Amino acid sequence: MAGTRRASTRTNGTRENARGSQRRAELLTIAANLFATRGFLATTVRDIADEAGILSGSLYHHFDSKESMVDEILREFLDYQQRSYDDILGEAEDARTAVIELVRQSFRAMPQYRSAIAIFQNEANHLAQFERFAYLDKAAAEFERMWIRVLQDGQEQGLFRPDLNVKLVYRFIRDTVWTAVHWYNPRGRLTANVIADEYVKLVCHGLMEA
């Protein structure tokens, strides 16, 4: 009987942990949407709790502050993106393939991380002023370093024009790709993959007929 009770307790504990994790994820999704649409500073803990249909005090059972929430949202996205980029660079046969896949990967992230991308774009400069979020500047610098290295490799391989200013090219690609998150509709007619293919055409082949 004692063994049965212990097994039952463990099962109940596992279920409670699973429910707690699911609720935590739901609250993060709600917070991410509010931070992305209203802005981090304008969104209060009460706003998040109201949207979730709970009291503010109940929210503190899961998170100690809205800073902790945005921290977790951004870290998850940046970790995912860095791993994805690293995988692409490790597998791409040349710089042209790498650039194409990096653009596609950026769009593939949008359905899952749309809010996190918008928060990173809109709030990174403000948040990076605080020591807790110093990693945001480091992440942005690492992404830039990686892209510039790929573009320089392409020049050395004879795949990209030697007269290109790779830093400007990087900024052009970065800004045109990531700002798409503000109009991209995951339920719209154009999927992320379709949009990515159109962007790849523009980046690789330009706009004008030869």
C-alpha cells in the first residue's frame, strides 16, 4: 500500500508540474504578444494578468517580474536562432548556399517567434542599457560578425561582387528580412517559405532584367 501511495504521489506531482509548465508557457505567449504590440514599457504586470484572466498576484507565482518574462522570451528566441545559424554554416557547401539558407531560416523563425522578433527589434536598445540584458548587444554583434564573414567568404570564392560593402549588404538584408515581421501574417495567403523564396530572388538576382 505504501508503494502504491508513493507512486500515486509521484504521478500527481508529475501532472502538477506539467500543468504548471503549460500555464507558464501560456503566460509567456500572452506577455510576448503584449510586449510586441503595446511595447515593453507600456505593458504592466496587471495588463498581462488581465489578458490571462488571473489576478496579478497569481502571475507572481510563475514570474517575479515582467523583466523576467521578457528575458526568457528573448533568450529562447536568440538561442534558437544561433543554433539554427550554426547548423546552416556547418552544412552549407559555399557562401551563396549559406546566405540563401540564412535568409530562409530567418523567415522560418517567424511563425513561432514572431512576437520575440518584434520585441528584439523594438526593445533591444532600451533593454541593453541594463546589465541583465547585456547579452542582447552581444547577440546582435555575433549575428553581424557571422553574416559579414559569410559575405566576405563569398567574395573570396568569387561568388559575390568584390566591390560590395559587406557591412551595408548585411544591414540591408537584416533590415529587409526582420522588418517583415511587422506585416507578416501567419494565417495569410503567403507562407513564410514563399516570402523567403521571393526575398532570396531579390537578394541573389536583383530587380532588373539582365
